[in-house]
Amino acid sequence: MKVFVSVVERSASNYLQAIFKGFDSVEFFGLTDENLEALGFKSIARYEDISVVGIWEAIPKIPRVLRLYSKIESLARDMDAFILCDAPAFNIPLLKRIRDKVKKVIYFISPQVWAWKESRAEVISKLTDYLVVILPFEVEFYKKYGKEALFVGHPLTDLAKPTLPEEKVKGLVEWEDYLVILPGSRWSEIKNHGEYIKRAYKALYEKTKLPAVIPTFEPFRRKLEQLFKGLPVKVFTPLDLEKPNYNLSFYAKFGLVASGTAELELSLLEVPHVVFYRVNPITYWVGKRLAKVSHIALTNLILKEDVIPEVVQRPWQELVSVALNIDAQRQKEAFARLKAELGGEGSINRLRALFKKLLSS
């Protein structure tokens, strides 16, 4: 069986690595990273070459994306199934292009259509054979489109865990206490958030005297090390220790995190934190008028509570003020409820069994 997987961001890649390990009878093709390739996925392109955040930021990528669409279309008839993962700006146009050329389409990880551009939900419902969601409230949401969304749990309930003991991690860090900074997983986020988070951290250090660690990926190391030069900040990648985001975050006092999956990961790791959101002003102006939700933190959306402080398109001074007043106890009380809402442990095995069933049906 040949399956094409369209993944455009790191978090989705992490889920696929766990779910599709051991699918020996399936030949996977798609948009990849080094970890998917190590699993045997045959790369059509690297998703990092087209992944950005924001409308304005995406414009320079358009010619490259159009060439990639043509390349994928030429492969479509040879595939037994397509699995599209989130990323609606890329995957919904792709879905329309390949629908009549492929036998089966599975959409895994619904885009946040309940937040904005709800019309995408209708397209997904009509053009996909199966929809596998990872947020429980999405099951009810899709019913109004006549679509049975399948939910068996969120992968992070199994994945977001430390793999190294505290003494080993702190031995590598060489600090007993520290805070963790998660500036994003895309180049556009690193560039956009860099100076902002540097200024905020510098002010926080003056108040708390806490050094900081930044778990990231190797392509971003040099940029971040240069940015924070002269400050008590250390940058770690998977070349330094396994799963740096989980192992470093779990033992941190608190965290500063860019909006996205990393925020949910900190909650499942039970790390108190504040989330920030910053994009190009034009992107923000457009998004604010289209968005239908009152929160940017997934934790807040799932629990329907203001648990995690959100600093949205605000000056760095406000991020500092909020971070100094985190209600850590209230957050920790909410984290257990969050895990239960997301299906508890065993989600990876349930997803693996579900995909085996869907691909063979």
C-alpha cells in the first residue's frame, strides 16, 4: 500500500512518528522532516521550506507551493490513500486538487475551523472519507455538517512526558532552577519573536535571577545563541539531549511560550506558563476580524476557562508583568482535568489501531 502524507509542521510530524511506527506493509511518501525520513518516509519535499505563520508572511512562498502542488498531483493516482494533517492553507487547496485522483482521503487533525473560516469545515466534510480529530469538542462541531468525526484521544497525553531523570537534565543544564522559553517551531516565529522575547527575558532576569533554557531545533541554534549572547540563556537541540522540549520544560519553574501546540505541551507537562501571540500587524488585523474564539491558548479553549494568561499582540513589558504574577497553583489544579478531557493515556495505541482500520477498509 502506498500512502501520501501531507504534514506542514513539527507537531503533526511528531504525532505521525509515534502512530506509524511499525506500519511495515505501508510505503509512505510525503512532506517530511529528518525524523519521518528516519522512519522510512520517502520525501517529496521538506515541509520547513513552505511553513510560515501569517498571511503576509506566506506571500513569498507562493511560487514554491504551486510547483509543489503540481508535483504532488502527478503522484496522486499512484497512491492508495492520502493523509492530510491540519495546515488548512496548504492542505485544503491540495485536497481539492487530488480528491478525484485518489481512492481514499483521511484528514487527521482538524484545522481550527471552529475559530475562523468555518466554511472550510464544509469542504473537509464533503471531500474527505474520514476525519480524525484530536480535540473532543470537534466531534459535536462537525455534526452540523453531517460528518462523523472520530476522536480516540490526543497524542500528547502519551507523548508529552520527560524521558530523562531530573539529576541528568540539571547536570546538563548546570543550573538547579531555571525558566523555559519556547519561541516557536518555524523560522518565521523565531525571527518575529526573537527581539521581543529577548527584551522580556532580560527584564524578567533582573527581577527573578532565573537563568533560562531554550529547547529548539538545530537549524535555529545559531540564530538564538547570537540573539541571547551575554545573557544567562542556554540553547539545546536534540543533538544535546533527547526530546529537549519535554525534558527541559518538565523541570522548569515556569515557561514563556508562543501560541501553538507547545502551549498545550506545557500544560500536559504540568509547567506553569504564560502564552504570547505576535504576528505581522496586517496579519493580526485581518485575523482579529475573522476569529470566532476568545482564547489563543488551547488549554483555555478545551477547559473553557481563563487558566493560562494570554498576552496577545502586546508590548514585551506586559509579558513581563503577567509572567511575574502567574497563579501556578490554579494552573496545576487545571492540568489534571485537561488530561482527562483529552482522553487520558493510551491515545497513541488507539490512534494506531484506528489508522490500521481506516487504511485497510
